[in-house]
Amino acid sequence: MTLQRPRIATLEAFIIDTFTNVGTDGTEVPVDKADQIGGAGTYGIIGARIFLPPSRLAMIVDYTPETLPASMKAQLESYGTDMWAWRERHDGAGTTRAVNRYNGQVRGFEYLSVPLLLTPRALLDTDFQSPLPDWLHLVSYPARADQVIQDIAAMSAEIDGGWQPGLVWEPEPPSCVPENLALISKLTRQVDIISPNHTEALQMFDRALSSENELVPVLEWAARSLVAFRPRIGAVIRAGPLGCCYALTSELVRTPSPHPASRKVSNPGTPSHVQPVYWAPAFWHPDMPGYKTKVVDPTGAGNAFMGGLMAALDEGKDMHEAVVWANVAASFVIEQDGLPTIKTILGREVWNGDYPWERVENLKRRMKM
């Protein structure tokens, strides 16, 4: 008898996305773009699926048959049938829908129907409960993150042998504000990875840039500041075409890193400057040939990054390797509107016509790993 290996799970939702444009006069008009599969959970689990088989993945999809197009369900199942737990809703709300409003380069987001927020206990009513997942992906406000952490602790006390999954946390963008820092710091000690994107990190620490030249040093300072909150593994800041910067708790320096503006009066030889911060480039970099044709839509890339990161960590890789997998996962998501395509050719999975493992090796060569 073969024992089922624990899965990687997301606690985030499946969403049907629709799109509008907002003109300079405030008028909202539909976009000539079909509704598409969305949701942080969907992109996160597909990011992990790029590297792992369906039997290693888990996502709950809340829906009703009359509000979920058959084509969307078929597309999800094309990635594997046993990675989804289909849970029919009976609250009258239907499959969760949301509108993405584009006003120039600014994207607004609003739910059109009531979402169901998943908890770890929801896994107990699915085939994913034996064994429970090894890793959980969470995108949430601090209050929900706190509740998830409490639920895990309570479930662990109820289960023979306990349960201590790895937890990767993307704080919800509106919660990344200075007044939440104390709570974010407290919660970060109980997660493995905290990962805002670069805009959210700047917002969290109330940092405005006077020039683009400040971006890299300020993000490095932010990574040092986040890792000082002591996540179990580290802090990762997703930085779009720059890739990501990250710092590891195992290398934490006791003296806090100074604010960049104060460096001119600091002694660069003090311990506050020796906390290592690493960079891993995006697979599709603006200087690469074909970049403009390859990068179509960044929606969901950050969530896919987190899925790729979890996949690598679950396979026993260290963070230096895991961020490579993460950046490769994001590279497939940005190449089209919606999710990437998958085919099997001569026994090998091909995503968007390319092999993920070849991209991993390509990126590692560029990084001289």
C-alpha cells in the first residue's frame, strides 16, 4: 500500500473575473475581454502545479453549477482532477465573481458576489484531510491570519501527532500600512514566509521614493526590517520585473537595520549592515529579447510565485533554489491573459510550449548557481 504524501494547499478562493475601464470622466465601460478564471488561490495552486503533480496539490472551489461555466470547470480539470475539491454553495450567492476596474495603470478590485473565506477546518470535509497538507498559502488581513494560526493550533491539539503545516502569508494590500506593523510583526513570528510585493512593502513602512535609484536599497532595507519580525524561514519581497529580494531568519543580525535615510550617519562596519539580502532576477527581464511580446498580463503572477516557492520548499529545497522555482512559475503566468496552458508531449509536461525545468536551469545559469 502506497501512503499518500501530504499536499500543498491554498486557503484562497476561485473567482470569476470580469473587466471594465474607467474613463477620465469617471464613466465605467465594459472591456472587450471575456470573463476569465481568477482568484489568488487559483493562481497560487497553478504556480505549484507547474512543478508538482495534481496528487500533491489541494484547493477548495466553492461554486454552483448554474453560475460556473462548464468551460471554466473543464479548464481547471485539465490541470488534474484530484487537486480540486468541488463544494456546491447553497447560500444563494453563486460562484464568486469580481470586477477589475482599470483606470490607466491603476487596477481597482471589487467583489460582485459574496466570497466564502476558507479556514483550515474546511479541509476536514474534503479528501485532503488524510493526511492534512504540509503547506498552506494565505492572502489575508492580519485578523484572518491570526484566526488561521489559532485554528491550526486548535486542530493540532485535536490530532494524534499534531499538525504544524508551513504557512506562507501574503498580507492583503490595504492592510500593508504603518498602523498595522505591530500586529503584522506579532503574526509574522508564526508564519514561515511573509511576502508583500514591492508596492505593499513601501506602503507598509511609509516609504515614498524620490527617485527610481532609491528602489533597490529601500527594498533591501524593507527586507531586513521584515525578517527582523522573525518569520520561521524568511521574508520575500516580490518586485515585478526586478524579480525578488529576500532575507533569511537563520542569518538574522540582532542589531536592526537602519533606515536608508540614516545611513550617511551610520558606521557601515556595524552589525546593522551585515544582514544579508539576496536578489533573484525575474525570468522575463526587461533587457531580454522578446520581453515586450512575452509579458502580456501580470495578474496573478505574485500568487503563482508563492505557489512555486511552496513547491520547492516542500521538495526540500533551500530558499536560494525556491525563489528560482517561484520566478519561473510567475514567468508562465504573465505570458497571457488568464492561466497558462499545459500539454503532455512524449511523457513530459509542456507549459505554454516550454519546459519548466529548462527555465529553472536557464535562470540558475544566469544567476551562476
